[in-house]
Amino acid sequence: MSAPRFPGVTAVSHLRVYDWPTPDGVHGGTPHVHTASTEAYVVTSGEGEVHTIAEAGVSVAPLTAGSLLWFGPGTVHRLVNVDRLELVVVMQNSGLPEAGDAVLTFPREILADPEAYAAAVRLPQEASEEGLAGAARTRRDLALRGYAELVSAIDARGPAALEEFHRLAVRLVEPHVARWREIWEQGVERETARTRDQLASLGRGERGIMGEAAVVRPEPHPGPRRFGMCGRLRTWRVNGPE
């Protein structure tokens, strides 16, 4: 008997949004876009904003405790921390975002060069907390420079500027799609088939996977919160049923 997956083969994490000051005078995280996954925020405490760029243009949504919002692939988003903003993040397609589904809004010359992008997005493998923080902050500030360029381009050219950014993002992730398909097949597609089979069992008057009933209590990954794109992340590792 295997432990049941987290519901819907999503991923969940707890995020403390960076309170580092930004070059444009606020505090917060790294703007980026997801190419295949929808992301949801449940605000647990604090106050902030999410700045987004979508087909409708540039917008700002306030975030306070109890706020819930989500956005689909292609929506450029940036978290701003006004006062100790913390969120639960629910991410579609667990495994894909971890495998590089996100593309940061670096300046165009970096987005157009896969090697330059890979070097700019990578955090050092072996570094102190201080070193990792410095690298994450440098990466964020570079993405903010590209984000400002993108906002200016949208002001000047409208949706065509977002479409161009999307094309650059697609070129960056295209080499990874075959691996992503394997992750999706082993996760989301398999779980969808499991539900299909369970409905068939119920339709025959059988209990099906109800016979595998179990509770899973994950433990946080050990060590300090990791440096994510938008803040310090706490994630969990799944144990077996108890």
C-alpha cells in the first residue's frame, strides 16, 4: 500500500516574502512567469500586494490575511511585502515547477541566450546563508530590471510586448518538455486515472481504493527555509501512512 499523494498532485509550501528593499522603492520578491502551471495564494498573515502582467495589462491586487487568488500560466507576477507578508502557496502540477516551469523576467538579452539565462538563474550549490541570500537578492534585482523593461514595453506596445516575452520563455523551457511530460504522466495523469478507476469501482458497488485508507503526516524538510524566488520557503516531505 502506498501513501496517498497530496490532493490533486499539487504542491504546497509556506512562504515568508522577502523584506529586502528593491531598486524601485518597495520590498519583495522576484518577478517571474509559469509556463505550464496555475499558482494560488492563501494569505495567512501580514500585508502586501501582487503585481501582475496578463493579457488585460498591468495590475496590482492587495493581499491581507484571508486573501485568496490564483493565476494561470503566462501571468507574470511579483510579490510585494508591505508588512510581514506570509502565504500558503498551492501549485498545480507538482514536479513541473520544481523542474524549471518558472521563467524569471531577466532583461531581454539574457532571456534570448539560454547559457546566460542558466548562469543568471542558478544559485550556488555550496554557500553560507549569507552567500545564498546575496545571490538570491542579486538574481531578484536582475529580474526586476527586466520586469521594468517589460512594463515599459507594454506601455509602449501593448499585448505584443507580453507575447514577445512569452515566446522567449517558451524557447528557454522547450528543451525540458520531454522530461516534464514524464513527470506529468507519473503524477497528474496517473492520479486522474486512479480517480477514474475509483469511480468505476463505486459504480460497481465496490469500495476500491477506500480499502487503502490512510493518514499522511508530512515533516518539514530539515534545515533553514530555502531561498525561493519570492521569499523563504518551507516545504514538507511525505512520510508513509500512520
